[in-house]
Amino acid sequence: MRRVIIDTDTAGDDTQAILLSCLSDRVTVEALTIVAGNVPFEREVENAKYTLDIADSLDVPVYEGARQPLLKEFEHATDIHGEDGLGGDLFPETDVESAAGFGPDEIVDRCRAAPGEITLLCIGPLTNIALAYAREPDLPELVDEVWVMGGNINCEGNVTPAAEFNLWVDPDAARRVFDAFEVTLVDWGVCLRDAVFDSPEFETVSTFDTELASFFESVTEQARAFNSEGSDDPGWTALPDSVTAALLAYPELREAVSTYHVAVDDREGLTRGYTSVDINGVTDGEPNTHVVESVDSDAFQSVMYSLLQSRDPDSGVAE
Amino acid sequence: MRRVIIDTDTAGDDTQAILLSCLSDRVTVEALTIVAGNVPFEREVENAKYTLDIADSLDVPVYEGARQPLLKEFEHATDIHGEDGLGGDLFPETDVESAAGFGPDEIVDRCRAAPGEITLLCIGPLTNIALAYAREPDLPELVDEVWVMGGNINCEGNVTPAAEFNLWVDPDAARRVFDAFEVTLVDWGVCLRDAVFDSPEFETVSTFDTELASFFESVTEQARAFNSEGSDDPGWTALPDSVTAALLAYPELREAVSTYHVAVDDREGLTRGYTSVDINGVTDGEPNTHVVESVDSDAFQSVMYSLLQSRDPDSGVAE
Amino acid sequence: MRRVIIDTDTAGDDTQAILLSCLSDRVTVEALTIVAGNVPFEREVENAKYTLDIADSLDVPVYEGARQPLLKEFEHATDIHGEDGLGGDLFPETDVESAAGFGPDEIVDRCRAAPGEITLLCIGPLTNIALAYAREPDLPELVDEVWVMGGNINCEGNVTPAAEFNLWVDPDAARRVFDAFEVTLVDWGVCLRDAVFDSPEFETVSTFDTELASFFESVTEQARAFNSEGSDDPGWTALPDSVTAALLAYPELREAVSTYHVAVDDREGLTRGYTSVDINGVTDGEPNTHVVESVDSDAFQSVMYSLLQSRDPDSGVAE
Amino acid sequence: MRRVIIDTDTAGDDTQAILLSCLSDRVTVEALTIVAGNVPFEREVENAKYTLDIADSLDVPVYEGARQPLLKEFEHATDIHGEDGLGGDLFPETDVESAAGFGPDEIVDRCRAAPGEITLLCIGPLTNIALAYAREPDLPELVDEVWVMGGNINCEGNVTPAAEFNLWVDPDAARRVFDAFEVTLVDWGVCLRDAVFDSPEFETVSTFDTELASFFESVTEQARAFNSEGSDDPGWTALPDSVTAALLAYPELREAVSTYHVAVDDREGLTRGYTSVDINGVTDGEPNTHVVESVDSDAFQSVMYSLLQSRDPDSGVAE
Ligand SMILES: [Ca+2]
Ligand SMILES: [Ca+2]
Ligand SMILES: [Ca+2]
Ligand SMILES: [Ca+2]
């Protein structure tokens, strides 16, 4: 059983990644650390707690981390994720207390306490990870694996033509993390190819009539509206964070993984947050990032259905 | 009949673009202007003259232009194109004189003399065009169309992961040209998708037994060797310059053309020469570049066969 | 009495700033935080403890902070400061333990515990301060004052033509600190003008025959050798860190202080760490950095003599 | 007698540099080339012709050059130089025709025709020189000397804190010129130290009662107003262009000249146009720029008085 810390800017699909990880027996979620990203920080914290509550996992501590990127300015993506980051409807407050301690410090302390045992599942901007590394330069040796949802490999970005949201928000942190850690990367492109829920999938989900199915519909509503091309098109949504969580939990979903040198552009301007992936090996950079290039999308769909219908994502993959 | 100036760093596939344009009745080649690029400048000039000789077009004047990029340093790509840029075998010298005058000046003078009548076919780095614009700020209004082979749209570059050769060599010039002119762009990606000659095509060409077929085999030999994956793989080659010439001459080859804002990164570093194409319209940039997104590859093949077999590219397209 | 945390890359002149602050009754040193800079980190930590020992101030806790800049690579300046950063002679180990806790965390915790009471005396690269700010965005309101030795205002830098060491080493942190905090700045230029010890001063110090005088000669030996122009020139040294400590402790030394907008260049390249100071008010930047433009150099000399001769820097300034 | 081409964005002090050069027997002005800079291009051209008229030098051809910087955007400095660049009063049109040919082409052609004989006196942005170099990469060997007024060495700039006008306007061209040519540099700092006319000098000039004195008062009026600190302060002006012309004509004015590596920052942002001068020799850059560090300001004043009083600048320097 993998021990996992989820670093998340909890809004929309982050919630499904948290649910999946909490409800799977393949991984143990040791803690959540919250990072500035999608929506106002306090909403992210509240979203994370609400999600843990739904997962009956309120024993998982929630640590508040960086409230802003390492260096750069940014604005929230509330137009996509809705006011509360769960899709426009305000959920009730949980009254759960945040755990004492700063997110990046907790990452360091927990990895020091169990060297080589903790895997980081990073589904937001990488500020907290960069701050943890600033405190503990040996962190790359102390972690087990580092999974990152981010970047756009030879495809249009989702913030600018050149960049995906998580890497764009804090490109300085991202550059640091890709340089220092052996990352496994799930980029926006593979999510678009292999982790999209469109009308047929939503119709299936609508038949489940469960709390999780209803929650799923609620948190994806805003993204679907954003991707809709008119009033009679219900729209689609990619599930980048949950597919990353699924790929971590279920190795059988990884259809193709290649190892390349990956570099992130940390400069302001046209290419802020751009992901350079040296597929042809023409640069001097060491190939040390494992890029997931293809996902078993049927199996992923099956995992999600099992999660939403029976709170048991593991039953979605064959024994 | 379109009046065309071809701006070229003549080596390899540039020769086929020149041949096609000279031998087609759809366009009149008014002049060649040579720009620093693929191989040493003097070789480019000689290659251009040799190609005109083969096309029986020595009446077309060859003007020497910029011998180096506007600002940046670069090295020649002689490892791909061979010592003489035609594929490793040295062709005899032509003893043709270059025309008097500096390439960019000629572009300006000819466009001033025939406002709205001259189209620029740019199949090398854009240094000459930027220099012409520096001399004549009204050049964008004086030209007819500006066709550019360059850039890599949401695909791996062929020099660095981020950049294609022509834009990488002189990104300052490229940025200037895309900002100031209404460019029609043929990028490296569409060439890889729709303008590749592989073993079957080369087998066909080998049956032609013509001077042009033999010349074609000769000039593509080095590129095929570069793209070969072993001694028993004869390799393939893309034909970016000739497909650009063909698209200009034959509108019927243009299957899909969209207009986007395109910006080129002129900074040194990771993204030198990167092409940002705002497909989703998320930036403030005005959409003023016409991007050829799909080519009728069968028709292009047919044009090339007609060119190589019977010196009559026009017969490759239906009446 | 001002409560002060000294953030230091302890080597050479940092030691005198620590001594002066510990031995003055004008300020109370609450803690030292160590930051990557001049010499290998472990040596800096040891140097700081050795200096506290000499000052009979081993009750001041030493917290270890960032072992590397926020983002950029750098090399140590051991050629100037000697192997141990005190001037080439290795001092005995102190066997003092570092205090538990990460330097930047301590800065945050202590400022939270005493809002508006703690002044930061920053005489190394600004990594720790930027990390503290990353953890606590309200830190600028929680501190009293922030004194920084760094930058070169309209004068040659001491690392590159454009930059001074402290800002050059971690320009990302520096930019962040100048943007977020109301800094009082002592730059390399004012140190060269008003805080240099040359042969006459060293001759005076050599007559004192005290432990501190001997320590001073030892820690400045390497810098003097670096600034010597030949074997018969004993060389000079600037005292940037001690003059900053003195300016903080003794307002009477501040001859001219102006408030300008200051910005630091965080980009790699020619101007990494450059200090832009908008003296003429031509930019939009808010003037919020207090620049010490002139120091009472006689009084500073007097303070240093009193420190070195009688361990009583306060007696160097008139009642 | 030195043969000189003056490259100028004629406004204000450019006129005095032209007058001085035309009326001195030490130099022969072969041509003026006009470059985009201080004021609208057409005004610069007209200003240049008007000045030649006053100098009885209408035989000197005026070539129009670059109407915009190589790559960057900029705005005119009409607030300093007045609407017509001569200080607010509109002078009559001259009806002189511009010579046929593009400025940069003329520079190339004239230098090719007389290798090693022509000196360039550059008192505007360096666009024309960079364009000439783009056409003729051997230009650095074909010119005699290249004198440049520009940059600010370890002093506040006059456009931004980091940059002087001429280098700021076209930093790309400036970088190219300093990299490729062996420049002799007169920076803004030495002009402020040694080439300022303040109230006493203007009082002297006001006693001359000559056409040139009146013209001088007229062209400096706007700059004086800009530098005035109130209604009863008539203000001062630096004479950067005329002191550069004087230094070229009269070697006896050069009190101190050192050779350093100089690099110009061509990036947008904080340090656009910054002049890095490696006085301490800490970079790898080859020292190949001759920096005038001190001027005989009394002799310069004397030259200017002789120019303005008797149209004979040469009589201002001792035989
Ligand atoms: Ca997320
Ligand atoms: Ca080409
Ligand atoms: Ca220090
Ligand atoms: Ca000028």
C-alpha cells in the first residue's frame, strides 16, 4: 500500500482525485497540503475538508501551505471553477480545523520520518514542493515518487497557447521541481486524449443516483459549461487530477511511459510555464522525467464509475 | 499569373521549391534572394544558380542578401544537408554572376515598382524580409502575399524541442515579420503530416529516369540518411519548401486554412524561435496569420511526380 | 532597545556586525539565522557560533536556514573569504548545537509572537527572508524594520559589473523582498565611500592588542589581500555588514537617507542582481525603499575602534 | 583631415555637433545619415538640412535612414526637445532635397570605396550602423573609427534608471554594434561631469550676438527648461553630441581613455539598454571599447565659444 501526501489546490476535479485516493485500498492518504491555485485559498481549504468529509476520511489532516506562488503574480480561475471551486453551488462549511503546521514543513517532516516511503501526488501548482525542497535539499532522496499533473506536451495549453495552468501559475516552483526531482508527469495533452468525460459518460453517471455521483456532477458543472459550445450542448470535461490519482494507484492503467528531459520556462512573457520535452534527445539535458504518454482510458472510466457508484474505485480494475 | 520573389537559403528541398515555381505556369519567378541559413552562404548562392540552370531559368536574377542573422549567432546545418547543401555530392560550378544589388534592397525596389503585385515565397530564415522592412516600413502594404515556411505548431521542433530551423536561426527577424506582415504560414507540423516522401514515393521517383528525378534523389539523400533508423532503412524526408511553393501555386491544395494570432519568441534560451499560435483566442493578439492546417497530400504528391517526370508540375493538378 | 534577528552568511565582516550588535546596548540580538552565501553552509554556521562565543553571547540561538538560493545556481566566494570564511586560519570548533527549527520559520514565529517589535538585519543573500514571506504573507506588517546590506547604486558591482554579491546570489529572493517589504538599504557604493578601513585604520587597530582587534585582523586578512595591488601594499577592506549594523544601532550615523523605488533584476544574464533605483522618479514604481546615501564615517570609525579596543561600541558615539 | 559620416537623430544638441564638424578644419563631413530617435523622422531630416544651411554646408548630402528601431517599439522624446527638435520654435523649411539612397547603404558604399578612411560619428540610436553591418559583415574592417555617444556608465540613465536614450531606443542595434565594432564611447556620465553648460556659460554665450549663438540658445532652450528647478532657475544643459564631435576632432580634449569590455542589454524590461562596462575585468569579454572617462572641459568650453562667436571651433584649442 502506497503512502501518499496529496498536494492540491482543491477545486473541481481535485475533489475526485482526493475521493479516489481515500477510497482506494491501493494507497493510504497521509495528509493533504493545500497550495494557492484555482480559487481563493480559504475556499480551497474548505473544499478539501468537505471532500474528506464525504469520503469519511476526516482523520486525514489538512495542512495549509503557500498562499501565493513563489515569485510571480497570478489571478484565480474562478470563472472556470465557480465561486467555491466546486462548481458554483456553495457547500456547507465543515467546521473542521486545519492541522497545525505549514504544508511544506509537513512534507519535509513526514518524508524525513519515513525515508523512501512517501509519494507526493501533486495536482496543483508546485509551490509547496519547491518550498519543501528549499527547506530540505535532500528531499528528492527522501521521497518515494513524485507524481505531477501539469504541462502541455506538444499541444495547446489551457491558460495561454504555450502553457497549462499548474505550471503557468508558479513556473519558478515548477522549474525547480523538474530540475531537482525525478517526476512522473501527466500532462494536459494525455488528459485530453484519454481522460475526458463527455455526454455518454455523464449520462451513465446520472443513472447511479449516489451521493458521490451527485457530488461529481456538481463539481464538474462549471467546467462543462465552460466547454459547452451552445445552450443545447451539455459540454464535456477533462479529469486531469483524478486520472493522475488513478495512474498512481493503478499501474495497470499506464499504457505507455517514456523518460525524457523536461524543462519548464520560468520567465515572464510569451512562454511562461512552457514545458520543453526533449523527445528526440537533441539537448544536453538528462532524461529524468517519466512522461505518461498513453492511458487505458476504458479502465480509467471503469475506475471512475466504480468510485461514483459504489465508493470502491478498486473494483473498476480487473483482479 | 502570380509574380513571386523566392527568398531562400538554398540547400536540399529549397531546390525543388525553386524548380516547381520556375516550371509552373501559375507563377512567374522574378528573382531569387539568398539568405544565411542551412549551409555556408557561398554554397547557397551556387546551389541556387545550379538549380536555375537545371530549370532553364538562368534569366532569373540571383541577389545575395544577409550573410548572417539580424542579431543572433548560429551554426550551419551542414550535417543534415551535406557539404554543398544538395546532399553531399558536389555539383559543378555554374560561373553565373550574382545580380548587382543587396537582396533586401531588391525586394523593396521591386515591391515599390509594382505595388500589390509581388508575392514573397520565404523558405529560409526571415532576415532578408526583416531588413527589407527596416528600409521600407510600408512594405506590408506594398507586397501582395507573404508565404512563410517555418515554425512548429503544437508539435516537436526540428532544431530544439521548442523550435523549427527557419524561425530558430533568426527569431528576431521572424518576430518582426509576423508582427508587421499578414503572413500565410506553412509549419513543420503540417509538412510532417502531409508532405513526406517515404520509401514508396522514392521507389516511384526512381522509375522516372529523368534529370530532375535524379537531382531530387541527390538533394534528398542526406536528409533521408539523417532520418534513417538503420542501415536497411532508406529513410524518409519531408518536403517543407516544395509543399509551400506548391500551396502558393495551387490554391486547390489548401484543404484547411485558419487565421490566428501568431507570435514568435525572440529571446535566447529554452524557447528561442518558439511559435505561439493562439488557436483558442485567449490572448489580445490580433488574428492576422493564415495557418495552413491541412494539405491535399495526394495532389501534392501528384504535382511533385509531374514535376520530376515531365518538368510540368501543373499537370499534377486536375484541370 | 531594538530587538533584532540577524540573518547572515557568516564570514569575514558578518562577524563584526554580529559582535557590534551583541555588544551594543542599543539593540538586543534575539537570534541568528544562517543563509547560504559566502562560504560552505556548515562553515557559516560554525563561524556564527565562534563569533557568539567571542562576544560571550552563546545564549543567542543560531538557526540554520536555506542551504541554497531560492532558484538559481551559484558558487561560493571562498577565494575572497578564505576556506573558513574568517580569513584563512581555521578557528577551533565550538561544539555549540544549532537551535531546533528552520531559520525562516523562526523569523515568522518570532515576528508573529511580537508584532511590530522585531527588526531584521539582513547581511547575506535574502533567501531566508523570501522563504519566511512565502510562509507568512503578512510578514511585512509583522516586522518592525528590515535593514539590508546589498546592491550597488550607480557604481560598479563586486561580482559582475552590474551586481553586488548578496543580490546577485539570490536575485529572485531579493526581488521578492524589495517588492514586499519596506526595506532600508545600505548599498555597496555607500560602503566604498564611507566604510573602508585602509592602512591608517589597520595601523590604529594593531595598537589595541585585544582579542577583538586580533579577531578583526584575522577575519579581514583575506579581503585585504584580495584588494592589495602588490606585495608591499597591505590592502584595504570595506566593512559593509558592520556599517549596516552600526547604522541600525546608531541613528546618528545616518547622514542622508532618501526614499526611492528600488527594483532588483531576477533574470539570468548580464544584469542578474542589478539594483534599479529610481532617483529621478521616472517610473511608476512606488518609492518605498529607504536608501542610506551618506554615513558619518568618522563616527563609524569611532564605533569600530571602541568595539575592538574596549568591547563597547556604544562609547564610540557621543552621548 | 578625418573624413566623417555623421549618423544623427537631428534635434537639439545634434545640431551643434554638425555645426562643429562642418566648421572645423580637422574633419571633413562627407555625409549625414538620419536615424529614428528624438523627434518625428521628417523633423529630424529637416533639422539636419536647416543646420547644414546655417553652416553653409548644403553640399553635404543628407541620406534618410531607418525610420524605426531594428525591433523594439519606442516613443519620441518631443517633450524634451520640443515639437521640431530644435527647441520649440519652428524654423523655416529649407526645400533642400534628401540625397537618393538609404542611409545604411550609403555608409556601406562609402566605406567600401575608401577602406579604412571613413570615421562614423554616431550621435543617435545605432539602428543605421546595425543595418549597414547587416549588409556588409566586413564593415568593422572597412571603417576607420566608430565614435558613439551613448550609454551611462555607473550613473543614473536619462530615460530609465538603467539606461541612456540612444542605447535604450534601439538596444538590439546597440548590442550588435558594440559586439562587432571597436567603438570609442562617450557616455552620459562623462557628459554630465565635463560637458555641461549652466548659467555662467549661457551668460557668456548671450554676449556673442551672432547667428550661431542665437541658434544655440534656441536649440537648448527646451532642455534647459526641462532641467530647471523652478521659474527663476534658467536651467542647464549637457552637450553630449557636441562634446563627442569635439573629442573626435580634437584629440587634445581626451584626458583619460580606458579600454574595457562593454556589453549592452537588448532585453525588454528593467534593464533595456543598460551598459555593462567591465572595469575590473571580471568577465570573459574582450576589452575592445575605448571609453572616454575624462574630458578637458575648459578646452571644450573654449571650442564651443569659438564656434558660436566666430564660426571657428579650431581656434578654441591651443596651436
Ligand atoms: Ca488541481
Ligand atoms: Ca529552406
Ligand atoms: Ca554577509
Ligand atoms: Ca542625438
